[in-house]
Amino acid sequence: MSRITKLASSWTLLLILAAPVLAQDKKPEGQPGDDEMAAMMDVFMKYATPGKHHDHLKTLAGKWKTSMRFRMSPDAPWNESTGECESEWILGGRFLQSKVKSPPSEAIPYPFEGFGLLGYDNLAKGYISVWTDTFLTGVMVFTGSCDASGKVITLAGEFADPRKGGAMSKERWVYRIINENKFIFEMWSPGEDGKEFRHGEITYTRVK
């Protein structure tokens, strides 16, 4: 009888010690299994992996000298200024981060700073740009596409315009990649007659 009691006690102790392990092996009801989790992770990794459209942006990375000109209307003279830009990849090559600076000038009469992110959304199948600067206290979000060559990227969006008391204004941005050491950034918006005109242009020359 004593032997049976000792044997029963041993099994009881073993079950108590094994209980936490058994509990870990049993998944809560409604939770995905290992195969489902692996499939979900595969979907996310495919979505998150940079592709050929991110490659189109590689030329834009680096340090640049900028030559800028702006005007308020189609028949107004250009106001010019110079500055600098540094663009680098972040988040494993998913977004290009750009920081722009320029001293006071005819075009911008006080020190100017800007910050932007440019990338490609694999799920939405389009480029996306987020921008803010010392003219703003909000952000501008633009989306778009590229031409067949990948050297002309066009984005469009709307932003709250302080000149209109916060009413929305439309704008279009165009990146024209000339070569490895030069690209041009254009800004287009409707004039008072509703016709679109180029109100800004920045030429980027790589610092070697």
C-alpha cells in the first residue's frame, strides 16, 4: 500500500511540474496557429520589402547644393536663392529622409529649414511624400507615380493654405532626374485664372 501511495504521489508531482509547459503548448481560443502566423508574416514581409520603385529614388540620396527660384504669379519675376540639402535612407531603405537649409535671400527673407520623407507604398502602388518646413505648422502629404523610365516622378496633393485662411490649395510636384549628379524639383499650382503654372523650381547639384 505504501508503494502505491508513493507512486501516486510521484505522478501527482510530475503533473504539477508539467502543468505550466502544457499550458504554454495550448493556444488560447481564437489565436492563429503557427502556420497561420507564418503566412501572415510572409504577407507583411512582402509588403514591407523595398522594390524597383524604391530603386528609382536612390539617385536622390546624398549631399546637394541647391539653386532655387520662386514667383507668385505666371508673369512675376523670379526670386532666387541658394541652399543645401542632405538626403539619406532610413528604415532599411524604405524612406528617403531629406533636410533642407538656406540662408536669408531675395526669395526667402529669413533662414529656411525643411524636412521631408519620400518613399513608395507597395500596397497602394504609389509614391508618397510627407513634407514640413519653417513656413508651416502642419504637414503636406502628396501621392503619385513615375513614368516608364523611373526618372520623372510626379506627385499631387492639397494643403491648408494660410494665404486663404486655411482653405485647401492644390499643388503638383515633379522630380526630374537628369543624371547621377543632378535633378530638378518643380512646383506647380493654379493661378488666379485657374490655369496651372510653375511657381517654384529647385536645381540640385551633388556635392562631390
